[in-house]
Amino acid sequence: MLQDFIRYLTSERRYSPLTVRNYRHDVEQFVAWWSETAGETFDPRAIKAEHLREWIVWRSETGHGKSTANAPKRISAATINRELSSIRAFFRFLHREGRIESDPTHALQSLRTAKRLPSFVPESRMKQVLEQPDEVREADFEVVRDRLIVLLLYTTGLRLAELIAINRDDFSADMRSLRVVGKGDKERLVPILRPVAREISAYIDTIHRQQICKSEEKALFLTCRGVRISRSKVYRVVQKILQEGGVQGKASPHVLRHTFATHLMNGGADMREIQELMGHSSLQSTQVYTHNSIARLSEVYAAAHPRESNARQGAKK
């Protein structure tokens, strides 16, 4: 039953291995809880909405459910909602396959979560991060590759999985557009800025000149051994370069995706255009960046308006 669900996620939904692993873990955790609580083998036909509510309460109160000397670590509502999303998908699959008569998650509501604005790098700081000394162009393969990773993430808004999946033949002949396969196997064309296209061409020349790729590997981003780069390596590369550039707080590929969208919004780009560039299926996912834009405008407004300036001077007296 669970294996059929995993095959569905892998073959039909074409989810990434990491996403499939998370779904499996969440469902297995729920199944284990049910078996222990009910004292019987898990049977999806026996699950009702009230059982799922009991599970939510258990997760909220016991955290990871580990018996330790200290109080168990609490988990966030966002984490519980993510786990609930996996369980929903599992029961919807079973219902669609006719293995259960009704979906017990149908009327179940997610927990309320505090709205957090996406982290992003200010434009002035991002400019410092991307400053490239002349000697970098003549540097070794890894230095050129790592800087291109950050540049491409920032100028295209790609997801980490999308970046890793890029092949060298996914670009147009002039390197000015890139074919990307995103979530749900949806394909989109992403424009490439002219200076970035030149950097990509130079990097590919470096691969050939230094004979990095000696096999039939088509990946754009390679290790020194000529194989496709890993998620963890890209994450470490981005973190290192952002921190070296003076970026405070979270430093990750997803922060660069948020930065891409926020800077476009601040520059006056249309929300629908940003939605298409980022591969969002819903405009609601894109609208969060308007809050960052408004927050920036509020700072500029407060700093520039004479009324606010007078208020600050009065507070100092």
C-alpha cells in the first residue's frame, strides 16, 4: 500500500527523491503512531477525522515523541502542517484508487501559522557579493563554477533542484534562454541576461579546456570528477559565498530565489511576470513578495518624510 503510494509519487508525480523521502517518513510516522495507540495493525479504512485530530494534538504536545531527560522539543505548526500535507496526499491516493470509501482528511483544517516574510539579500549587499575580481576569470574550475552558481540562482530565481538538473543542451543556441522542468513536471522558458550568458559560455569553455567532463555527462554544474554536482555541495557553495560577501542571517539557495523575486518587485516588475519566471502555479505564492516591497517602501518613506524626521529629532531632545 505504502509502496504503491511511493511509486505514484515517483513515476506519475515525478517528485524529487528528497520530496518522496519526506512523504514516506511522514506517512510511516503516522502509521507507527496509529499502530501503537490502537494496539493493532494499521488499516486505512479504520481511520476517521477524529483520529487525525488526535494525532495533531499528540504531535503538538509531545514534539518528536522522544523520551528524554529534558522536556520533549516542541515542533512548529508549519512542520505539523507539512506532515499533514503528506498524510492528506496518502489518503487521497487511497481514495482515488478505491481502497477506502471516504477520505478522512477531507474536512481537516491546517493549523494557523505566523506569517513570515521571505528572507532576502539587500540590493547593495548583493552587488558586493557578485563583485568579481579580474583574477577570478583565470582562476581554477571550482572558483568559476561556484560564482556562476550564485549568479545564475540570483538572476533566474531557479529552485535548487532545478539548478542541479540543468544540462548544457538545455540552453538555446545563443544562451539567452533556458528550458527548465519545475515542480509537477511543468516546463518553462527562463530568459538569461546577456552578461550571464557570456559567463555561462566562458564556464562551458573552461569545462572543455580543463577536460573536466571526460564522460558523456551532460550536466552544466559538475564536480572536479566530472559528475553532476549534489544538492549539499551547492548549498555549501552558496552559504560560503554569501557569508564571505557579508550577508547576515540565513544564507541558502532559496534565499537567492527570494532575493530574485523581491528585487524584481522593487524594480517595478509585474506580479504575473514574476509568477511565470519563478514557475509558481498560483499567484498567491508570488504575492508574498509584495510585503517585502511594501516593507522597503515604508523604510524609505520613514527615512525621507519630514514629519518622521521631526519626530526622531524630538525624541532625541
